[in-house]
Amino acid sequence: GIQVEQSPPDLILQEGANSTLRCNFSDSVNNLQWFHQNPWGQLINLFYIPSGTKQNGRLSATTVATERYSLLYISSSQTTDSGVYFCAVEPFGAGANNLFFGTGTRLTVIP
Amino acid sequence: GAVVSQHPSRVICKSGTSVKIECRSLDFQATTMFWYRQFPKQSLMLMATSNEGSKATYEQGVEKDKFLINHASLTLSTLTVTSAHPEDSSFYICSAREGETEAFFGQGTRLTVV
């Protein structure tokens, strides 16, 4: 099956710093989403981005499908950005619209 | 964004009993629903996918007789953990999509089997 690797696995930032999270996937994909999992386990949708670049406030994402990677940028980080960030991909030709999750990046923003 | 409601958020049950978890799409028609399992500090593992009115498709290694999935309508899917044992304790999360659009997730259910 498709492999989805995220890096770095852990990241500690000072409040106000910027960061880039990476998601690599092993096969072609139809779709890609980024999520933030808060401390209570809720998955918050950040981006639905099978290709191209999108921005939403301090967050932006870029997916280069031909090179099989996606990047999530967090600027001017805040303590509320802490949590785990996941990318999830739908393999091309999966048929059932399955979303497979990456390994995750655990972000801690300290004041 | 669309809303997916999952209940209960937390449940404790005795070993050998069954537990049912509900997942509802509140403002869209969920043609496909997914069930995931997450162990502490790990990623989400896809258990099964269900389309409304059809039998669920289970991922390799997931026991379909233990994890019964029903997707009876375009807004409701249920996961029943049958004859639960302590090793079934985990965080279960549902997801729903309308067609090939963005997937949205429920709040999750923390199951503890004692």
C-alpha cells in the first residue's frame, strides 16, 4: 500500500517562529488533506489540497503532486498551534475514496 | 466546514460486552464513511470503509465479525465492537465524505474495556 511519511516527527518552537512541515508519499494521489489534531483528539481540517498552493491566515500549504510531496507552513506560531499535524492522502485509483494518514508531526510551541 | 457528530465521546464497558458507536453527518449526505483506530501517540489506522446501503470493506487484519459496521442511511454509520476485550481499548474516529470531496471527522470515541 501507499506509504506516507512526515517530517520532522517532533518539533519544538518558540512562540512567533515559523516552521515547515513535510509530507512525502510513495504513489500518485487523487487528493491530499492536512489536519491538526488537538489535545482532545479532534481532527481539525486545515487544507484540502491535491495540488497547488493555498493560504489561510498564518497557515499555507503547497502540494507538488508530480514530485509526491506536500508542505505545510506555519508562520508566527502561537501556543494554540501545539498538537499533532497529519497529512492524509487518497491513493490514485483507490476506488473507495480511502484516506491514509501519515506518521504525523508533533508540534510544541513554547511561550 | 461540514459537521460530523460522533457519540459517545467516552465509554467504559466490561469485558465480553458489546459497544455501539454512532457517527452522523449533520449537514451533508455522507456517501462514504470511514472508521479509524488510533493508539496513543500513533497515527490513525484505517479500519474499514462503508458506502450507504452496501457492506463495509475492511482493511487487512481487521476482524469484520468483531467490528460490525452498518451504514444504513446517508447520514448515519455505526461501529459495534462485539465481545470487547481490554486489547480493544483505543480511540475510534469516524469520517465522512460526500462524493469525492473533502473528508470531515467526528470528535472520536475513547473506549476503555475493563
